[in-house]
Amino acid sequence: MRLKDVVILRNEKTTDTSRPYIALENIISWDAKYIESSIETEGTNSVFKPNDILFGKLRPYLAKGFIPSYEGICSTEFFVLKAKKGYYTQYLLYLLLSHSFIDYIKNQVAGVKMPRTNWETFSSIEVSIPSLQVQQRIVEYLDAKTTEIDNKIELLGKKRDAYNRLKTATINRAVTRGLDEHVKLKDSGIERFGLIPEHWDVKRFKAFARTIKGKQCAQFEEKGDDMELILSVETLRQQNSSFPIFGIIPEKMLMCEEGDIVIIWDGAGVGELLRTPKGILSSTIAKIDVNERIVAKEYFWHWRYGIEYILKQMPTGMGIPHLNPTILNNLMFAIPPLSEQKQIAAYLDERCAKIDAAVTIIGKQIDALKRLKRSLINEVVTGKRMV
């Protein structure tokens, strides 16, 4: 049978934005889970009802599916599907998020920059579905097994968070007190610093660094001559590294070399600092150009947790949040002598490397569990594993 034989496409649209809204960005790929965000909508949206299936038709190979328990609106980049009588909604979602289904549909998409499927192609996909009794048994089995896996992932995530808190505390201590436990202290005059070593100075950000904001440029999915990777937020966070976007190299000052420090200027995550691969600054990113005669770049990099905390609390703008440059430029820093900065940076590099290694191991364990979960779903809904 075809998908159109088991689901109905809900085509109701609305311009009423007062209802709960779900964007593609709110759904975690493969996991069918919703994450909160500050994304807002305007214009026309699709209406969904409780127990509908939302399936992303833009880049469907990202496997974004979700079953809401409430009525609301969503991006028109979702198919809104209602299961026909005789079919379990949860079973159909497991089917749509199986590797076999996603592997098939990713070869059916149209478009280069924004590949998407359409209802005619999507609804004509052949599927094999067991009896209602077997569907129920599969759902009960997968619900139990995936919950067990999710619980293990959650515990590992908490362990990873504990390591990250240790890393933050280690850095904060070193960049505000240094490495000498017996050093004489003085009042910094800055509330968030309190006491600092008496031979340290206090300077504003603008005294030793400047920001260079990126610009919007044409995007290409294949790299050509005189092109480099466009450094978007997704690329820098390695969330979209499988689908890089390239641009023509603009003026030299908008280029980043590997290891440069950038800050998210607009949108979700505003104020976050990241290290870059080689590439072109996008319009939502700014490069931080540090005067290394005053502050060593590696020392400044370890300051990022304190910087991010402040800047994330104080974005500006009525719509999409963006960085407040006045706050950044006037942000105060405790500055030791340059030679001491390098000693602190070397110490933190070593300590943080050990913590990062532990976090990496945990991350690999989490990834392995996620692969197990996806493999399990695929084996069960395709009949390779009987339940």
C-alpha cells in the first residue's frame, strides 16, 4: 500500500499566531522530541490537532517527526498527517523515522539549495504495514526499549554536565585568581570579580579587542574556485557539518583562519563564543580581533564562560535578539601580565584537555546509544526483528 492509504494530509491553514507554534528547529532529528525556543512566526501556518503527525518535508533526510498532544500551528514546511482508522499514530511515526524510509526519501527530494519533498511523491511511497494487533505490540515494545535507551542517554548527559561544570569552575578560578594560592589580593572594584591579585589590572574589552561583523553573501552547496565555507551558527556548532554551505570569498577582513574566536551576534545563542575552522563570516557572526600585545588570544578564549553569561542575559532587539555591542565594549576584564596569561592558558589547556577527553568518551557512548535506538526501530518496523 501507499502512504496515502494510511494517512490523511491535513491542509488547514491560518494566519492566527496566538496558538502554540512549532518550527522545524523545535524538533530534534530522529528523536521525535520537542525542544523549547524563542522562535516566533508570522504569516500563514499549518494547523495541527492532538495526535497528528508532523513530518518535515524540507530536507526530509534530517528525519524531523513529532506527535503533539495539543492543538496548535506549525511551519508549512511540515506535512500534518492524521492516521486513518486501523493504524496507530505512534507506529506510523516509528515507520517514518526508520532508516529504511529516510534512506529512500532522501533520494526523492527536489531542489539544490532547499531540497524538499512534495505530497505527490511522499504519499506515493510504498509501505508495508502489519495488522493493528501487531502494530500495537510493536509500539509497546519500541516504547519500552527506546525509553530504556533514553534513560541511559539522560544519565550520561548528566555525567557530562557535571564534567562541564567542573571545567567552568576550574577556568573561573584561574582567570580571576591566577595559579598562585598565596598571592596578595586587592579589591578589583568590579562586583563580579571581587578580589583579584594585586598586580593585575582591570581593562574594558574595547581596550584590547574589537569585533568584525560578517555579511550576507550568496550560498552554494558545492565548493567552487575562490570559495570557502560559510561560518553559520549551525556549522560552528557542528550541527550541519554533513551539509556545508559555501560562499565566494569577500574582502579579506571577513575571512577567518582556523582557531579564530567568533561570537554569535544575532539569533538563538546570541553572545556565545566559538572557535572556527577556516571560512567566511556569515551575517549572524562576528570575529573577535584581540590585540595580543595586551591579551593573549588563548587566555581570552578561556574567559568565554564569564563573557557568555553576561551577554546572554542582555541581548537587544524587539524581534530576533542580537548582541548589545555597548555592553560588550564596556565589559571589564581582570588582566594579569602577558607572561602570566600564557602560564594560566597553558595550565587550563592541560586541565581542560583531560576534562574534554572524558566528555568526548561520554559523547561517544551517547552517540552509540542513539545509533542503537535508530537501528532497533528500523529492524522492528521492517520485520527484521520479531517482537
